[in-house]
Amino acid sequence: SRKKLLQVFFNKVPFSKPDILTDVSQHDDGIWLFLGSNPQERDEGLKKRKTCTQLEGRGEHVDDVDHSGTWHVQLHGNKTWYIRPCASAKSDWGDTFPDISKCEGVFKTAKGGYRLRLVVEQGDLIILNTRAWFHHTVIEPQKGMCCSYARDFYLIPSLLAPESVAAGQVILPEEKIPDLLPRSSSPNCSLAEIEQNGEESIVMVALIDIEKGEKLTVQRDDSNESSEEDSEDDAQSEPETAPRSSLGGNVEGLDPRLICSRKILKGNIVLSDDDIPDTLPNSLNPTCLIEHSQKRGKSTVLRALVNLQAGDIISVAVGENEDKNLEEWEWDPVSLTLKQ
């Protein structure tokens, strides 16, 4: 699948998202890969001639795009960028059109305008709104390949609490939840599915007490990242174990997908989309939360409410209209059986 191919690629490169954009942007599922070669010497029969000519990319242009920008990482070799601001991109600049005349690397063109010359070396990151900046690249003569990769991103506007709420209360109804949500590794909100008057809806719920005007964030979406690697903070923290579940539903057997196969930290995605069984065990002490992503082609995920260990059972909260007088069953991770 495309997601697996992306993961294979990301495992081979420095990162899938630069840290500076992780919590303030969302990315689409595409990657740009740029390859070029401009050898320092060229064979001419029995002789070798030094190359002095630049390898030109596409002529100077701006892109007709709807995203906020594109970032590029230089994997090998170097590339030279020539950029200048586009005066007609008024929606991007507003009243702050940049003056580049005194910037380092600027030079004056034959027509009297200014351009910035940026040499991007191996390991460098460049972030550019290609709708608001004219840009043109060249590859100088060099050994080996010139290689870089890039991704488009969408900046996420800040979302502020309209009023003060206590932990557990709904802070935004479905119609007021934006498509792009600010993310954080320490969120103060979560999306939840509730049933009201016989109809299901998605709401934003406060995880902690929140004051009016405070920035709202939800859990960082690491579905494109490797979930096998834990941060140092998570590795050193005291593990929160999954509680004993009071399970409802079919207890004759359990879908294998509902048995946690590895350690999953609180807040991370456990299952998504087609991997989620149609029937989920209900629990008075749920280990997961059903959450709907706000990305394009909206998806459904199960997100861990606690740190899960291999063998733990995956369960969700009892619905508003469901019977809360459940028989109590206990999952035995050794024998892989349910015991009453």
C-alpha cells in the first residue's frame, strides 16, 4: 500500500517531517524526489574535458498550489536556488512584502531587481512557499548525484478555547471543529464520538481544565511515523498499565486484532480504518478511544487511553444508550482466553 511504501522511504531518510513543522502543519501523502547529475568532467573520445556549465532546472516560476509551502532536504550533493518574492501574491504577503535588498547572498539582476542566491548543501533543509516566491534551481558541476526529497504541507491556524471548561467537558461541537487541527505530543483535547438524541456526532473534549483563550491541541498524529521507537521521556516514565476490563458483547471468542501485539504508548494509534473490527468490546474502564481524523478522506482510528502492553485487550467505552450492567470478564494474556 502507499502508506507502507511511504514508511519504507521514511526509514531511509533523515525524517518524514522537520521538527519545526511537526505540531503546526499537516502533510499530504506524496513525496517529491529530485535527481540530477552534472559531472565535473565529460568524456570526449580519448580526452576528458572539464565541465563549466550549470545544469538548469525549470525556468523561474511560481506554483499554482493551495498548500502553504514545500520543504526540501538535500540528501547528496548540492543545489543552488535563486529566489525572489512575488509581488502579486498579495494574499500571502498582506502588508508585509519582504525587502531582500540587504539580505546575505542577494545580487542585483540586469533588470535592476534583486534575487537571493542560496546554496543548499548535503543535510540542509529549505522551506519555501512556492506560491509566493519565484524560484529557479541549478546544479553546479560536481562529483556524483545531486539528490533531494520534498513534501508539501498545510499550516494549521491556532485554535483558541471559546470559553473555560473543566476536564471531560465538550469544548467544541462537530460543526465548529476545523478540518485542520493543531497537534501536540502533550494535547489538552481529544476528538470523541458521542450519541445525542439517537444521532452520532464528533465533538472535541477537554482532557484537562482549560481557560478561555487557551490554545487547543489534539494528539500528534504519528500514523506516518515508526511507532516502534519510544522517546527518552516515554522510556523513562512509569508505565501506566491497562485496567481490568468489564467486557460486554460476544465473549465466546475475540477477534485477534483486539489483542495488543506489542507495547503501545498512551496517545498513540492502535488500529485504523479497515483494521478496526466491526464489533468492539465495551468496557467501563476502556483502554482506547474511537477518534475520527480530520485529514482528507477522513479516517477512523483507535487511540490508546493508557500505555498498552503486549497481550492487553483493546476496548472502548460503553455507549450512552447501551446497557451498563455488564457481566465482568477478565482477559488472561497467557492462555489467551476470557474468564468470568
